[in-house]
Amino acid sequence: MSIISIRQVSFRYPKQDAPALSNVSLDIFPGELLALIGGDRAGKTTLCHMLNGLIPNLIRGELAGEIIIDGKPSSSYPQGGISRIVGLSLQDPESQLFTATVEEEVAFGPENLSIPPEEIDRRVTWALEVMGIENLRKKSPSALSGGQKQRLAIASVLSMLPKVIVLDEPLGMLDPRGRRDLIEILSRLAKEKGISVVISESRIDEFIEICDRVAIMHNGSLISSGSPSDAIASSDTLKTYGIEPPRLQILSELMISENLISQKQSFLGERRANEVLKSLIDREKGGVV
Amino acid sequence: MNPPPIADLTDVSFTYEDGTRALDGVSLRIKSGERIGLIGENGAGKSTLCKHLNGLFHPAKGKVLIDGEDVAKSKASHLARTVGYLFQNPDHQIFKSTVYDEVAFGPKNIGLRDNEVADRVERYLELTGLSDLAKSPPLMLSFGLRRMVTIASVLSMEQRLIILDEPTAWLDYGQAVLAKEAIRGRLASGAAMILVTHDLQLVAEMADRVVIMSGGRVVADGDAKKILSDPDILMKYGLDPPPLTKLANELLSEEAASEIFAVADFINAVKKKKWKASK
């Protein structure tokens, strides 16, 4: 059964002519890693805000359809009630940081859940370690670099250990190692703890391979939802939706069109690319002998 | 006599109020028209370094010259004629009520005549795909479009050194293509660039020199292609090479791998069977 169910939802912000979302239906299942991809103004941020109840509970507008979170309509939760279930890190990390030190920022959420102090401390240390900012524990968030602020905003979501983690464009300011570490930990949280993870991004190079499902959005509509290989089968289609195709996918398509590999051998990510190319090399070297 | 470098930093150190030493004896000389990719882990000191070039920060120790003039003795308004700065967060620099006024603000302030201002604004709005949004309030736009507004604002000043902090982050594919084209236009006119980014593919496309920072120091400085195709040095400073570089280094000969910067390069190497020798 799904943990979040969005049913035929449309939403229009006040004073806007065009709806931000049009008739979107999407279920989010426990333990899945879902990529929500699309260009600018696709509706990704609006949908993210809906997944943790910011819309309609805080951000008002014209809403139609049903948003069910953990079995109940999102509008029926008391203020802050959904944050126990769904954690959201915003696109602009600065807009969610407000305490005097890094550790207070990460402890703030769990403190509001009346969790024992030792447990809070354990969670804070864990979240800071996971995000690689344990050494910044006593610093002021305002003194951090852009990338460090982004790590902190995500650590504050992790420390809540919610059932669903929603990250709106989390990779923008992270350095390459930070991106890889984040993707690895999210994947582990999904597999080992059954936490659902939703990542909204317009660049998909680094994580497309490990997603269970990819949903493409464009102009407020959900275009498709399926396996990574089905969802992003054509790089030209991705471009029309404002999504930069993964470079290895472009390589794969070109190698197919040049008859260097077969259609069946198409690849998206590093692991599969490596396998396919190694088998090509082995075959050719075998042919020489 | 050779013209002075556009930026010249000598032994620059800087410590934040909370005691964080962000720059530690940085020396760097940037020639007119050079295209530098400034890379390094989060917190390496990249943004702090850049803020010394437009006078936002003054060094605790050392000296920063812009176009031969000491930044510590220059007014910010004077520096703004030479150095442009695109911040990471668009909301740190947007403050006008329409997109048009936002982009016009800089050119007006450097004393251009009204018709020149109008020319520049129209040109850069078109280059960034914003012409139809000229009358919109910037803060009502999406994050990606707000970034495009700030890119137009910085480029419209046509300064000789532009510092671009993650110019394509949060842009979608179409926006990124436009932004890169607009930036290339400025570079073709001879502007020098410092591109601060974690996107090594973007560095490969735009820069000819790479500077790596780590712990507030410059730890590598050299030819972009040489550094970007060397996974060892990238990994040493926490910078994972892009997937194509990794794949090339795993499968192709060392010589071939050092030439792979685009998908087409890889295809050519595969066709020529430039495989790594079997162990």
C-alpha cells in the first residue's frame, strides 16, 4: 500500500493564470527511491511541497483532488503533524536554517517530537556524520559555505527519521563526493530502513541508475512514471522536457547508431556501461586471437 | 610593456570571525581573457577567494590587485566596472521590481547613456531568453528563471573579469544551453572568467586553466585538459571525475583516456580500439 497517494490533483497559485499542477496522480510506496525529474516550471517543487503538506496547509491556492498521507487527507493533520511522517529539504537551503549552531539545527526537529535527549544526540551525530559535517557541529550555520548549508539542511531532515524523505534539487551545491555520499546513504535508507525517498532534480547523471522508479513532469503534468530505462529511453525526448540527458546515455545511443553495440546492450549508468564495454573489448580481443 | 594581469593575488590569507581560516597564503595571477575553472570540495575557500576580487572581503594578510590597482584602496563602485560577480543564490542579488530594471541597474550605474542601457538590456534579455518576461517581477519567477535574470544582469555590465559561481546549477537543459552561449559570447569578446563549480563537465567545456583549492590553499594549477583527465589528482582533493572520464580511464589506454572530454571523443577511441592493455 502506498504511503502517499496524490489523486487527480490540480493546483493554482493565487494571482496566477496557469495552474502549477494539472490532474496529477502519483503513489509513493514504502522503501522506494523515486526520481521526480523535469525542467524548470515542470511542477516539481509544487509537488514536493504537497508531499509534506506545505500545500495546502501553509501555502494557499486553488486545489482540486485528493492528497492522502499515511492514510489520512493531508488537510486533516494538525500543524507540523506531517513532518513526523514526511521530511522535506527545500531547494534553497538558507530558507530553512534558523538556529545558532549546526547541532541545534539538526536537533530541532527531533526535540519537537519529544524524543529522549540521548536518542536525539545519537541521531544528531549520525546525521552529521552521514553528511560529512561532524567537524562543523559547533559552527554557526550562517558561517557555512553554500554546499555545507545544503548538507546541513539535509542532515536536519535525516535526523527526523521520517517515513518519507523528499529532497527538492538537493545536488546543486554539493561537491561530487558529497553528491555520491548522499545518493549512497539515501539508497541505503530506502533498502535497509524502508524509508521512501523522493529526489526532485533536473540533472540525473549521477543517480538515475539506482532509482527504483522515475517520474517525468512537464508543464505541471505527470508525463510518465516507470523504470529508469523506460522513463529516459530517448535523450532527445528528455531535452524537450528540459532535462539534460545523462552523458553515458548519449554515448550508448551513439554506439548503437554506429552499430558498435546492439539495442539490447543500451546503458544508462556507469555500472552497466562498464559491463557492456568490457564485453565488447573481450569479444574484439578474442576475435584477434 | 605587458598589460598588468586582470587579477593578481599575493600571499592572501583570510580568517572568518568564528576563527575559520578560509584562505591560507593564496597567490594567483589571472591574465586578461583567461578562462579559469576554480574547483574544490565544499568549504575549500573558493567563494571566499572570489569575494576578495570584488572588494567584498579584504585580506587579513597579503595583497589583491585588480587591473594593477590595490583592491583595499579601491571603491566598490570602481571595482564593479571591472569585476562582475554571479552569486550562487539569485535572491542575494535581485532587488528591483521588474526584470528589465534589474538588468538595467548595472549598466545605468556605470554611467551608460539611456540608449546604450536600453540596447544592453534588450540584448542580454534576448540572449538569456527573458525578453517576454521583461515586465515581470523577478521574485515571482521560478528559481531557474531568477538565476537567468542574475546571469543577464552580470553579463550586461560587460566587465573584463566575470566570476560565475555555479552558473548552471538549478537551470534546466534549455536554460543551461542559453546561459552557456551567453557566457561564451562575453568570453569571445575577451573577458576573463573564473568559473566556480562542482560540475567538471562544465569546466571541461568552458575553461582552459584549472585551479584546485583545498583547505584554503591552491593545491593544483594548470592546463584544464591535463588536470581534468587525471583521476588521481581529482580524487585526492575529493573531486570525483565525471562518469565519462572514469569510464575512459578504466577501459582505454592512458594516452587515449587523456583525450576524452566529450562523447564523440570516446566513440572515436572505441572505433580505433584504443583499449587499455590487458593485465
